[in-house]
Amino acid sequence: MARTIFCTFLQRDAEGQDFQLYPGDLGKRIYNEISKEAWGQWQKKQTMLINEKKLSMMNPGTPQTAGAGDGELPVRR
């Protein structure tokens, strides 16, 4: 059975993640507060930013999250 949470990004009840995506406190917050739908929206946005900025995930100098500097993460740290 799907887990329902109140998604703080969408501001409504939605289906929660199946498992914790990141380790640590940030991962716990994403698991408890961000829905699958919101996470999917973030992944599309991050992919768009990576492509637009011509970032390479193989380059150690590339930020781990493309939108982190833009404040675009679905969870505030």
C-alpha cells in the first residue's frame, strides 16, 4: 500500500517516497516531506539545468545539485 504524506513542496497530501533517497537528516526530510510527484518535478528541473548550463557530472568541479545555488531544491536546508 502506498504511503501518503503531506508534501511541503506541493502543499497537499500525496504519495510518499518508497525509500530514503539520500543519507542523513536531509534524506529523512525528503522521505518524510517530499512526494514522488514533487521529486519527479525536481529531477526534470535538475536535468534541464544540467543541460542548459552544459554541466558534466563526471567533472569533480560540478556542483552535486545543479539547482542548489538557485535555491531550487524542493527541501530547504
